[in-house]
Amino acid sequence: MTGLFSSESDGKKVFYKTDEEIELIRAANLIVSKTLAQVASMLKPGITGREIDKAAEEFIRDHHGRPAFKGYHGFPATLCVSYNDIVVHGIPGDREFKDDDVVSVDCGVELNGYYGDAAFTFAFQNVSEPVMELLRVTYASLYKGIEQAVAGKRIGDIAFAIQHYCEREHGYGVVRELVGHGVGRSLHEDPEVPNYGKRGKGPLMQSGLVLAIEPMVNMGIKEVYQDSDGWTIHTRDRKPSAHYEHSVAVRKGKADILSTHEFVLEEIKNNPSVKEVSPKN
Ligand code: MG
Ligand code: MG
């Protein structure tokens, strides 16, 4: 789940984690990652968000985790399921997926007092090439952001890398209103991690900071609006949007990615209803 820009941030909730805590966050993220893989195995035209959400909740509880989104500021479900022009925070419902949908599935789990948070945007078999390109570019931008998540750099270095790649190099719109965030003993901690900004600006990162980095990138204009349900975020021009997320620990030299898409990518290979997506190179 993303943070609302400036909604709860006063810069005072930055917590550096010990190595032991980072392993606990990794453990929570392992359940997140396997839950997303469970979703990947179930996706087919005709299935609903509500069905995959129910399976995800069961999977998480079977693994002794707690669905972190359920009840968070009143959010009613385990997953955020956001298809086509829905950017993020979609509430799983009874609409049946179609063979040309793209759907972002975002999952958070609390395990032993620590949180994991990751997301993946899936493409059904008949998604068009221009939309596949949006997914590949957004996915690549996640790793461009992660490359900057090293000790001694600033949050603005992550933000700039994502924005520059998506907007300048590819002409897409990077969402401003929603941001990545610190994660650990809470689902949303400081600092905020915007997907746009200036190099060398923003909070300094040191080893032990754990961040959820999550570019939200629109095919068209960057502007979004919130649905009357109080959650669902749509693109204003109704064009598709993509969203990929990892939880990462800032380290010296190279970030340690605590969530993994490995299981998801494996399940996609085995699921003929869903297209393979890899970061653009
Ligand atoms: Mg998330
Ligand atoms: Mg998040």
C-alpha cells in the first residue's frame, strides 16, 4: 500500500533497523512474496478480485501472518487490486477480469511485529504491446530506484532516478499524490519516498533504513483522482497505470531487496492466462 503524500509525515518517524530486525522484515516479506505468487497462479479471465483476496487472506493466516492492509484506516480487504485505469488502493470486488486487463496486486503482511509490503502488476494474455511497454518501463524504474537506495545517498536520488527514466526517457506520467515509505514496525514509517524529485535532495539514507519503493506510472497524464469509496485512485484520463513495489534495506554499496518477485515470475511462466513481464533493459 502506498502512503498519501504529506498526510502523516512529520519526519520524526525514521527508524533505523538492526540486522535482527531486518531479518524479521525479510520473513514478513517472504509471506508477501508467496502470497503474490499464489495470486499469480489463480489469475484467469472470469476470476474476481474478491476471490483472489479471500485466497490471499487464507494463505497469509495459514502462514501465521496477519493481512496488514485489512482494517488499516478502515481498508476492507487483504489485497489492493487495481486494474487498468485504477492506479492503486483498489478494493477487491465482484468484477470479473478480462483477457486484456492489467492488474496491480499489492500485499502487506505483519509477522511477529514486523511488516512486509510488495506489489506486482500482472498482464492478461491479450494486453496490447504499448501497455506491456508501460509495465516493462515501470518495472525497470523500480530497480533504477533501488540502485540509488545506498548509504550516503538521499531520498531525492531514488525519486529522480524513477522520474527521469519514466517521464524524460519514456514520456509517461509519474503519480505525485502517492508515495513509497519507510516500513518496519509500522506499515508506513518515515521517510516518504516520492517517485519524483531532485538528485541530492531530501533525507540522507544510512545503512539500516528500510524502504518500500513503489513507482506508480501512468501511460498518459500524471493526474489522478480518488473514487467516492474513499480509496480507489484512478488516472484522470482513464488510461492504464502500472505499479511495482519492493521492500528494501539500505546498505553500503548496494541495497538488500527484502521482498522477491522470484515466486511470482515462476508462477506466471506456468499460467497461460498471464503474460510474462520483465524489466525493460
Ligand atoms: Mg504495497
Ligand atoms: Mg507500500
